[in-house]
Amino acid sequence: MRTSVATVRFETPPGKQAQCDWEHIGKFPDSTGKLVDVYVFVIVLGYSRQQYIHFTTSMAIPTLVECHQKAFEYFQGIPQTILYDNMSQVRTGPERLNAQFGDFACHYGFEVKTHRPYRPRTKGKVERMVDYVKNNFLNGKDFSGLADLNSQAMQWLNTVANVRIHATTLAKPHDLWLQEKDQLVPLSLVRPYVPVVRVDRKVASDTFVSFENNRYSVPPSHIGKTIEIIAQGGIIKIRLGDAIITEHEQSSSTGQSIMKPEHIEELWKSTLDRVPLKGPPRCNVNMTDSVKQCSLSSYNEVGS
């Protein structure tokens, strides 16, 4: 036997761990005929093998957060740790969590773990569940859209996937989940999550910074500097270093320029202090010419 590919199976105690994955399942036409990418989010509790799936058209962090929240509601609690592969939505480098996802994990109190590079078998439970979803749920089925896809997925979870006899545990995932759920952290102990978005922007010459298709004013003294925008709970905070230099209410529409009068007044005053630059002369015209005066006698001479 090749020991280099051997994997030691281990079982986790109730509530200890879940494993999570995200898989691209294909491109499908929308109502206009445009091909759209569709992904499946899969998460499975390590002890019971109770699983949850949700289909999306995005792999952005807000979508990942929403999928987790739906899974926690389905499981009626939160595991102590969740194991992922090294997706960029979770890690941006060795020992470095994605800041937005790290904020979400910290809020819900679960530990984020990732498998070693090139060792996906360390999260084999969820890898097998992804194959199970493809081969059992999706294979040969027709769906009228994303809503229908997720509706049928929920029915499949409740009537097939989580009530079958699991090949490893020799028990129904739902039955083991009834034992496991008391070891999960209850959702009632966690306040609603308000996501935090952090981005860096450079202040433009008109004192504005752009964020999510809107513009927000900044004190003119920071023109040209790179600042951090922090968006949370409908409030935009703009920070330079450790100092918050201004705040705005986040616009609910797009294409807006949100400004503070004091920023515009400060910019206007700064223009009054500027000394106009005098360019080099191009030419010089002496406008002192006078009309020559002639005596009447000279006209008489011409007429004679």
C-alpha cells in the first residue's frame, strides 16, 4: 500500500466540527439566454453527518456569510470549528484570515480551520457529500430557476439525504443530529450579525472617495491620501491610520454624491488662498498710437 496517499479516518465528538465546501456545478441560461455560473454551498456536521446545501450564482463573501447563516438556522446551532479548503474568501495567505470573513467567524464564535495545501482528504466528509449532491440530487433533474433549485434541495435534504442510513455511521444523520444539536452553540445566544466591509480608497482631487457606486466627501486636507472605508449597519466611517476623519450615512441608492457642507466650504476657502500663476508673455502690443493731424492747407493743395 502507498502510505503517501493513506488517510487516517477520525471521528469528531458532537458539536465539535463541521466541514464546508463550495463547488461550481456549471453554466446555465437565465431568462434572457445569458449563461450564468451556478455554485453549490455544502456543509456537513462531523458527528451526525447532517448536511445542508444551498445554490448560488455568486461566490462573494456576503453570499458565503448568508449561506452560513442559513446553515446555522437549519442545524439550530453553531459548531465549535469549521474546516475549509484554502479558498480566498476564507484565507488571504498563510496564517491570515480574510478580514471580512474573520469578523463573521468571530461574531458567531467558531474557529476557522483550513486543510494543509494539497491535502483535501483532511475534509473528506464534505468532499464525499459534494459528490453525493451531484450524483444523487442533481443527476438527470430539471429545475426552472434558482428558487426552484433551492426549494427542491431542501425537500431532498429532509426526505432523502438526512434520513438515509449513512454508510459509515450506519445511522440516519437526522437521528444522530438529535443527539448532536444540544452540543451546538444555540443561535439564541448570538445577537444578529451586522456585516463589516473594509476597503482602501484614494481621495480624489474633488475631496470624494467612491464606494459601492456612490461617492462620499472627505476633508480636503486628505486629498491624494489613501484612506480606509468601514461600512457597517448603514454607517460609512472613513479612517486614516487610527483616526476616524469623517462619517456618513450610507446611501441606499446608487450614483449619489454624499457631501458634508463643511468639506465643500473648506475646499472653496482653500482655492481663495491660491496665488494665480503668471504665465510667460507671448507678445507685447503698445496701444498708444495717435491719429495724425493734418492742416487745412494740405487738403486745399490736393484739390487744386
